[in-house]
Amino acid sequence: MKNRGGGSAFKIAAFLLPVGVLFAAFFLYPFVFTLFASLTRWRGIGAMRFIGLGNFGRLLGDPTFRLAIRNNVTWALAAGFIQVPLAALVAILLARRPRGWKVLRTVYFLPNVISTVALAMVWSALYNPQYGFFNGLLKLAGFEARNFLGDPSTALLSVIISSVLYIGYFMIILLAAAMNIPQELYEAAKIDGASAFQQEFLITVPMLRGTLVTSITLAMAYGMRHFEATYLMTGGGPAYATTTMGIDLFLKMDALRYSEASAAGVILILLGTVVIVAIRKILGNKDPMSEAGQ
Amino acid sequence: MKKSRSTGGFRVGAALAVLLKWIVLAFFLAVAVLPLLWLVLNSFKTNLEIQSSPFSLPEKPGFINYVNAMAMADLPRLFLNSVIVAVGTVFLNLLASSMAGFVLAREAWKGRETVRTVLEAGVLVPILAFMVPYFTLVTRLGLYDKLFTLVLVYAAINVPVSIFLVTSFMRAIPKEMEEAAIIDGCSFVQRFTKVVLPLSRSGLVTAGTFCFIYAWNEFLMAMLLTSSISARTIQLGIRFFTSQFITDYAGMFAAIVLSILPSVLAYVFLHNKIIAGLTAGAVKG
């Protein structure tokens, strides 16, 4: 009688099966396959020939791929140390519940539900040398029009700006954490004569530390895998100025250089993991909220 | 004298801080909204107006650009494809995730925590590193250039997020609810369909919304795994609009506006669920 309504091993396995198949086919198998294919010489047809670490040596010696790594690091730094601090600033302001804060929170996140394709096309149009918004402003101010995305000296910066100013995702995470801070802390500080500014710096920021580290880690991990907006706005150009590891991988795959593309994938996964581990080591993941027993 | 001057200084400082606060909030409001407003505005202009006066309002706003876009670019077909893929993804993902979530949250068995951790760790995997195996797997299985393939891939990619959301919702259901159902003679499957599933509806809606928005917006895998109009999605459609109609910017802007409507509408109606889902992840850290 004990097991009435309970699951036998068979029933439990049956319920896990659909997720198991999807996860095995699109997470576990690709992971093992990528590791394996990166050690071979293979162009998609015929047998894979084991060649050891040759693909990695070739990739790391390739100036384009090294530039791609450098650009991904730039993206990671911009996301972690510009996007997240801006998101934290807005979250701290909204946590005081100014008039309309709920509407603002909702609108700040709106761009995050719009496809990168649409946003990239809009930003390409905004940067357009003939009819774009920014060149309209430049012309009004009496300057010459610029080809922001076509000029190697401004292309990377232009794409990064179009992306890091969308703070919605990290703002929502940080705002939720900021609103979880016990109100008594602020009241005690007020009695001790702390100004609003001091309260934010001495209470909010330290209490947000754990969530900030998580946000910076996530943002940098996303920066290391950045692909879409750049691919859509510049295709990695001009002259590879904006290329990233993902774009390099895609172009290698397009050229049927499957094993080198796989090696690029391994490096992408590896560097992403290194960033996650390193940031948590450097910044520490001590979370005052979890210490307070929350 | 001295006292009043210092309070005066304090007042100026406080007023300045309030002003700065609203400047910051207004700036990010502009960043979020202005590009989209500019897009909508341009979708109602003529091509000549777009080229000659980027800041002006449309002279005779009309839906001619929208009519042109719908007529010219296989747009209705691509739109329909996207609807099929997004709805299919939500259905398949929720079916699989809720079944697995049920045994992960409501049954005790050996290895459960390991399985849950491995599934949830999938969030950290950069999917774009898997372009080669996804492509070769799909072509070998004869699934290249099929709408169903995108459903399969998108449902799989969303498994980690959905498992996290659904499992944490199902865990919060009080044990007594199920115990009462068992006494009433509910079987294992009925516990799932009659008790746990209805009680975790809120979590399923959140997970489903994330799936829908992801499937609607995804670009890379759609580009990689499809090639013909019968299997391509709206994102590819607007992406390649430029090469098709190099001069018709107004039509292109109208097509983009149409393409973002479904996810914007989903957000308008379900933003509370989305924000709750994001913060559920944040609290866990």
C-alpha cells in the first residue's frame, strides 16, 4: 500500500525521457562531439583523422582569431564594467520607489524582448551615413557625416554602444536584490545622521555585492560569447575590426573547415568558463544576503 | 545667519541630486524608447521623406508601407512559420519540462540532485559553440530545412531555464495537497495531471513566455538549419529584406515593426510574469 500513487523507477524514468532525449541530443552530444572534432582533421565528409592539438596551435597563431579574442574581451569588459554599473545605478534609484518606478522598470526591459535582428537593423539605420539619426544630429551641429559602422576606428565602439546601454536585464536582477534589503538598516542610518547619498554607498552597495558579482560574471560570460548584434551590423568588418570568436567560428564552418570551427568552439567554451571562475575568485562571491540567512 | 546659509546649501544640493536622478532615469528611458519610436515613425514615411528629413513627422501617414511589405516579401508565409515554430516550441518544451519537473520536484530518488544540477548548468553553455554538431546532426537525421527541426532545437535550448522555473514552482506546492489526492485514489499520472500541473500554472506561463520570446526572436540557428521560404522564420525574412528591396527603406521599417509586434504584445500582457521569472533566478543567484 505504501507506494500507492508513488512512482516506480520505470515511471520516473518515463517522465524524464523527453527532457533526457532533448538534453542528450542538443547539450551532451554536441559537447562531446566538439571536444572530439577539435582534435581531428575533418571537412564534414569522410573519416575524421586524429591530429592532436594542431587546430588549437593554428587558431592561436592566427591574427584574425587573436583579434576576435581581444574583441570578445573588450565586449566582456564593457558588459561587466559599464553595463552592469549603469544598471546598478538605475536599480538603486528605482529601489527608492520614485514616482512611476514600476512603469520605468517595465519600459527599461522592453528592448530585451525585441529580436536582435530588429534592433540591429534599427541601429544600423540610426548609424547610416545618409539618413541616420546620429548623422542628422552631426549635420545640424555643422559637422561632416561619418560612416560609424564602416570606419574601422569607430565600428567596434558603435556596436558596443548599441548594446551596453540596454541595461534592463541586470537592472531587474539588481533592483529585486536592492528591494530585499531590510528597511531597518536605512532607518538606523538615518538616525545616525547619514545622508541619502551615504546610505546608498554604505548600505545599498555593500548589500548588493553578491548580486553585483553574479551580474558582472553573467555579463562577462555573455560578452565572451557575443555574436549576433555584430554579425548583423558589420558581419565582423570592416577589415575584421569587429570580429568575434563566434563570427570566426561561423565563417570557418561556412568554409567547411569543421575541425577548426570545433576548436574555436572549444576555446569559446573554455574562455567563458575561465572568465566565470576568475571573476568569482577576484571579486569573491561572499553574499551578505545569504549570510543574513535569507 | 550661518545656520540658514548651510540649510540653503543643503537644499540646493538636494535639488541638484533630484535633478540628476531624473536626468539619469530620463536618459535610459530615451535609450529604451527612442530607437523604437524612430523606427515606427519611419515606417509611416515615404522613402523620400526618410532620406531628406530624418527628424520630421510623416507628411501623410498611411499604411501603404505595411501593405507593400506584406505584398512583396513572402512576409505572410514567414510570419506564419514563426507562429508555428514559437507555438510548437512552447508546447514541446512545457510538455517535456513539466514532466521532468514533476519527478525532480515531487519524487525522491537516487541521483535526483545531480540530474537537476546538470540540467540547470546547461544555462551556462554558449550554444553558438555547437554550430558544427547541430548542423551535422540535423543534416544526418534528414531534418535540415524543416520547421519541426527549429521546434526541436529551440525546445531543447530552453530546457535548462524551464526546468529551473518549473521545478522551483512545483517544489512550493504543499505536500498535503498531494497526500489528500493519493488518499482519494489518485494514481501517479493523475497526481501530475490533476494536482501538480494545475497548481504550477503560474510557473508554466512564465517558462512558456520565455520560450515564446526566445523562439520568436532566435536568428543564428534558424539561419544555420533552414534554407527555403517554407522553413524560414520572420527574423530571416527581415534580415534579408535589405538585399531584396535595397531602395525600399520604408517598406523595410514596416516589416520590422510587424516582426516585433508579437513579442512586444506578449511582453505587454505578461511582463509581470517575465519580471517575476527573472528575479526568481536572481534570488537564487
